[in-house]
Amino acid sequence: MKIIILGAGQVGGSLAAQLASEANDITVIDTDNVRLRELGDRLDIRTVHGKGSFPTVLRQAGADDADMLIAVTSSDETNMIACQVAYTLFRTPTKIARVRESAYLTRGGLFHNEAVPIDVLISPEQVVTNYVKRLIENPGALQVLDFAEGKAQLVAVRAYYGGPLVGQELRFLRQHMPGVDTRVAAIFRKDRPIIPKGDTIIEADDEVFFIAATRDIRAVMSELRRVEKTHKRVIIAGGGNIGERLAEAIESRYQVKIIEASKARADYLSKNLDRSVVLHGSASDRELLIEENIEEIDIFCAVTNDDEANIMSSMLAKRLGARKVMTLINNPAYVDLVQGGEIDIAISPSQATIGTLLTHVRRGDIVNVYSLRRGAAEAIEVVAHGDGRSSKVVGKSVGQIDLPPGTTIGAIVRDDEVLIAHDSTVIESDDHVILFVIDKKHVRDVERLFQVGLTFL
């Protein structure tokens, strides 16, 4: 596939690296020559220096025969105009744009071919807000991913010493919970992936990914770690777009306070939020945190645009007694350094956004793609089509399917029913199949596996 990416920042650069490794023809456009040179030296891609909304620059990048344009610059307006130019002059089939400003998103009917021709809108703030909201709703989880419109979830937890299943083989999971069906999709032990089998023994500090019907998630988590009390009190450090959206999403169920450094922004938030308490000040102000009873706070969530400010305020809140801290970190190099110590969960906006973009780049009827373990692994939801003659999966049991190395089928969603995958489970046409791919280099093999042969057509 021939893809043009506008923007060589964190999202654009990470996306280029991921797609180039899958044998796509990638061209990156940016106004920053230094950043382009770094990407060009590291990846097998083309780079074009210039403004991505200019017709001459797009033509130089190969827009005449490009399959897709992905506009992820820091400017909403540049992204939108680039899609307009790509549609009007080059008839680019698929146009994806990152649009952050809510003023553009709240007006219906703006994005279509007769107005602003964008096929897929990506809002990083909304993606991150949903991501953090799921973590708050599932105490103890490191990551929570929705599939089949929320009917099934893939959850990552860290197994703790003394937990019911630690030191036991996975086959005992069903004996512990006879009324709950679940499957461990993957285990990461000291950053090394392990394909789970019946005789695999869970060890303390393992990062365990399991899949189950959403209603059963809490029961499974209780087998792998201590059941944490439901969160009640939340402090959000930073009242920007993400902070505001997160407060709006959770304030009806939780006691929410927002700490915002800008007086004007704090005034705006206090007028526009219904129940949240807005505090004007610095989240790194020790006296302010103590005054707001930080030791009684269930979650401290730092979501400003400054990585260092987020990290420092989170570490201070943890030392002062906050039960759990979540920290937004834009620099991917920082994520692995800080998570697991005083910072419980480090959130990477670029990785969260890339998963949404990959959903529309993958071949086949792909519904969801999630980038996991900083891009090393992927969770994919794909719809099976065809019949026993035209498909390599339809009509076959899970045990009969020749899956690529390091790939497991975790669950199948059929209508409103969640079926945890076992060797005898047979895949039918229109099933939503949820797969876990430990090595992303085999993603193309997964796509081919679900392609329909000509006999179906």
C-alpha cells in the first residue's frame, strides 16, 4: 500500500516505523529537515521537506497514485486542508486526519466529500480520555481494551506474590472459576513474551493479558491480584482538553477535583463542569496537595502537556499518600523508565492513537487494532467472511487453523454472545475474531489468513 504521512512527530514517526516494517511504500512530509533526516536514516522510507497542504509538495510525495493520506501534523487546519487538496486534485481514496479542536468536532455534517473530505477523524484527546476512563473503572488493571462494542475486553494485570494463581498452572484457572470462561492470551515476563499453554506457570510480577466477557472481567482479575476497592476520589492535574474531557466523563460517578495553573482556564472549567471542583494552582505544590487531603485520594491523574511536570507531580502525590497515580507521557523513551515504580501507569498518547490509525490501515474487515507493549505486539479484532471453500478460517475449529507464530485466538463474538476460544470452537461467517499477535511482523500473515478467496465472490 502506498501511504503518505503528514507530520514527522511522535505519532507520525511511530506510525511510519510500524507501517514501513510491514512492506508498505511510505512517504513522510514535514517542515522539519532534522526530524526527516533522523527518520530517513533509521527507516526504509521516502521523505519530502515542505508544507503538507501544498499541492506541489503532495505531488512530489506521490499523491497522484497514493492509496492513503494520513495527516497527523500539530495543526488541525493543515491536516484538514491537506485532505481537501488530496481529494480535489488527486482523488486519494482514503484520507485520515487528526483533529484536536473540539469546536470542529461538535458540529455535525462538516466532514464529508461535499464539505471537508475526511474519511476518518482521529481525536487523540478523546482516545486518551476513553483509555484513562477504562483504567479508572477497572481498579488494578494496567490496560483495558474494548472489543465488539464493549461486549468483550482484553485486560493486562500484574500478578502479585501470594495471588491465588501465582505458582500454579494455567489449566487450574477453570477450576478456580467454574462459572467464568476466560483465556490468557499472552504473558510477558521481564519483557519477554510467553505463549500461554495449559502447563504454563504464572509467576509473581508477570504481566498477564487475559480476555473475557466484560461482565466477567472483575472476577478474573481477583484470581490474578488483590481485588482493589472501587475508586471514589480522583484528582486530575491539568485542565486542558484531556483534563476537561476526563472530568466530564467521570464526574457523575466519582468525586473529581481538577488542579489548573491558568487562572483564566480554571474560571472557564468552573463554569462549564457540573460537579467537579476546580482548584487554581500548581499540581507540584506540596502544601496544596496536603490541603486537599492527597492521602485520601484513590487516583491522581497528571495530564498536562509537560512530561516533566506530570512526572514530578505524580511522584510527589504518590509519596504524600495517593493510592494510585497515572501519568501522561508524550516522550516514549520515558514510559518504560517510570512505569512500575512510584508511577503506577504511564500513558503514551502516541501509542493509543496509533492503534486507532492502524484499524483503518490494515487489510481486510478489521474492526479494532490496539498497539501493545510500546508497539511490539498487537490485539486485533477481525470479522470472518466466506465459507468453507473460500475462507481459511470459516467452518474450521480453532485447533485446525494454521495460525502464524506467536498468534493466539482469544475470543469470538457471535451476535451478542462472547465465546472464549478453545481448540474445538468453530468459526462461522460474520464472527468477530479477537487475536493477540505477540510479534507484529506476523500481522500481514494474519491479514492474509482472513482474506476471502475468489470462489466466494
